Amino acid sequence: MIHVKNLFHDYSGKGQYAVNDISFDINKGEIFGFLGPSGAGKSTVQNIMTGLLKLQKGEVSYDSKSVKDLDSSFYNNIGVSFEHPNLYTKLTGYENLKYYTGLFSVPTLDPMVLLDRVGLRDSAKKKAGAYSKGMKQRLVFARALINNPNILFLDEPTSGLDPSTANVIKEIIRQKQQEGCTIFLTTHNMFAADELCNRVAFINDGKIVACDSPRNLKLQFGEKSVKVEYKSGEAVKKDILFLEKEEDRATFNRLVNTKDIQTIHSQEATLEQIFIKLTGRELA
């Protein structure tokens, strides 16, 4: 459905590429995660895909139609949630959404229903400038849904949210996918990506370093381990053992046979650990 091939972008015009030969495809109804630290090129790619940045070099197409040839009807079918909320701060939350409905030539959703879904009904008449960071993030997310889009571009949709509210947003994202919506999710939150995404691409310094399902990436690059807690005299000790290694298997068997085992937990590598392994850098 969405095809990106050999994409480059140079802000300086001096061959210093913020996006450097990126290619990927996104299937209809898929949640595709674009994962990397700040400055890796995530938002640049999203901005090119949504027409906010001019395509310099490469291909971006929707159902074989180039982004260069898309007309205003394209924007009736997409929703965009930005990492940094861009709101009319002197308007209320309700007025922000109501104004936005006038920009579309397709049926739109009831602003109050959306505000209720993201937990902002009680703040509907409050000016957006007085909203907290998390409230602004939820309002921008609700705005992205107002035209009931077929494609969603979500940039850090759970940033600044408490765990309970983040779970509400993630559940709405899952519901949109069940309705057939295709979702492009840019984030540095590997846990959210692991929960939501069918496939993920790791981006670092403008290049994709890996692309697959979270499970396949863990199987390919992760090291399975077992955490064993056991009594040693009066103390409780902990060992983390990698059972693919012969010496760790021998240690595991020795502990099970000779020690008072308290707990045994199997562990798999996280996406963040794999990202660090592949790039040598953390996400923060």
C-alpha cells in the first residue's frame, strides 16, 4: 500500500543527509513502527510522506500514486499526530477540534465523543493553552482521528502520558487497526512499539539498520537468558545465565541440583537491547 524507496533528504544542501537511502513498504492495515533516538531521521521521513517536506530524491507512493501527484483529497484520508503539540492555545479543546472539522470535505466525528475517548471531556471548555503537556498530547491525538482517516501518522503518541492514559491511547490505536486503518508509528519508546507494531524498522543516523517483526528481531539478534535466584547461606543470590552457552547450561544444572532455588524466570532480549547491540547507542 505504502512504498518508500531510496529516500534521501539533505537540509543543508551540502550532502549531509538526515535521511540516507531509506526503503520500506507498509501493508494495508499494518502498524509499522519507525524506531530510533531523537535526531535519527524519524520525523523527517514522516514529514516527507505527508507532504510537509518536499521530496528531494527517491520514491514515496500510495497505491502506486507518487506523493508528488497527490491532491487535497489525500489529506481527507490521513490523520497526523505530531510529537510537539501545535494547537490554537486561545481556543478551548472543543473549539480546536470543531475548527479542524471545517478543513475536511468528508464526514467528521463528533468532537465531544473524541474528547471523551481520550479523557478530556471535563476539560472541553478549557483553553488549550492551560492544558498540561499530557493533555495537549491527547488533544493532538484526538484531532488526528477527527476525519476518521484510513492512514494514521503518529509521532510519539504516548509521550508525556502516565501509564494508565498511555494504555487508553494504545487501545484506541489497536481499535483503529481493527477497523482497517494503516498506522505509521514513530517513537523511541521500544516497549510501546513491542506492544503495538506488526513490524518495526530501526533507524539510526538516517539509515535503517534492521526491519522485521519484533519477535523475529528478538529471535535473530537477542540472547535468551534465565534469571535464577537461590539461597546461599542466609543470602539470596541472583545469576543471569545464557543457556545457549555450554558453561551457563552447566551452571544452571548445578544450581538446580545443589541449591535452594527461590525463583526461575526466562527472559528475552528487549527491542531496546537489540537496538543498542546493532547501533552501539542508546535511545535516550
